[in-house]
Amino acid sequence: MKIHLEIRDEYPEPEIRICAAALTPEIEKILQLVERSPGNKPLNGYRQDTVTPLAPEKILRLYGENQKVFAQTMEGIYQLRERLYELEERLGSEAFLRISHSEIVNRRRICRLDVSLTGTIAVILEGGITTYVSRRYVPRIRKALEL
């Protein structure tokens, strides 16, 4: 596979072009990665009477509480209309990681992990936000983060 990259001022927006004789599994995988890239589509965050587009890379965590789904950023907490499993599929596992049944965190916003002797993992995100990995998800997290 050949890859060509051109950086010029005449291109106001990035463009990806794939030229191939057939749609192969390798090309399908590339398409899925591009479609799920965090910068691809913003999420709509609702707070009071306003709608704010939230860039996925700015989101610290997504969580469910009282039958509602929220996104937390450094600017505040916004309600979302999607369900957590839909957000998990949409955002992909490259950037986001499910740490419990009701929470997904942005992998790129993790500052550190505190691993206790009892096997629990505390996740400290930017801004000092602390959350915990549920026991059920500890093996998955250890594998995903190579702990």
C-alpha cells in the first residue's frame, strides 16, 4: 500500500482519498478508523436551553446517572441524548475506554492510575477528577492499558 501526504496552504480542510481496484478488508478497516476518529463529528451537549457542540477530544468522561447520560469537559457537564453503548460504538476504543457499566473515559485525558493492593483502580483525569474502575472491568482495563 502506498501512502502520499501533501501539506499545502491551498487545502483548507483535510481530505482523504483512497484509490484501489477493490474494497478489501484492509481498506474497510481504514474507513472504520477514519469514521470513528474523535475529531470526526462533535456531540451535541445540552445545558438548560442551549445546545453546545462538544468535540470528542475535549470530553473527559461520559457517564450515566438517573437514567440520563452526561459528558464532562473542563468547561462543565452537559446532558447527551445518546445512550452510553451508542457513544461507545461511535467514539471507538482507540480514544475512549469503558471502565464500568455506567462510565466511559477518554484515554487521552487520563493523568494517572492508582492501583491498590485490593485490585481496585482509581482513574485520575485532567482537572483532578477521580473515578473508579468497577471490579468487573479491571481485567479488561489492565489488558487495554497493558498494566
